[in-house]
Amino acid sequence: MYDNSKQRSAVLPLVLSTVGSVLVGLVVRRLREDRAAARGVTGPAPSAGRGGRRAGPARSPRRTARGPVL
């Protein structure tokens, strides 16, 4: 029978990479907010994420990129 106790766990690298990604995201968001504050923009970031709408006209549904037509 195979002894599974000698196999290394992949949980720790997964947890560390996830935590690292979250920290990088927080730092990037903080930098964007600081730059926006330096420019004098008030409120949330100009491109509001998570369901927010971007400034400018909306694109027509017919003009969406669908890839090459074969």
C-alpha cells in the first residue's frame, strides 16, 4: 500500500500565493487612490470596479469583438 504521509502538501504554497495576490491588489489600489487624490479627483477611482460603469459612451452591442469570421 502507498504511504501518503511522505507526500508534500500543496496547501501552504496555495495560501501564500493567495495572500500575496491580495496584498499586491491592496497596494495597487492604494497607489491609484493616492495618485487620484494628488490630481484632485474626489470619490472612488475613475474606473469603478465591481459593477461600476466607466465614464464615456457605451459601445453598441453590434460592435463587440467576437473574433475572426470564418
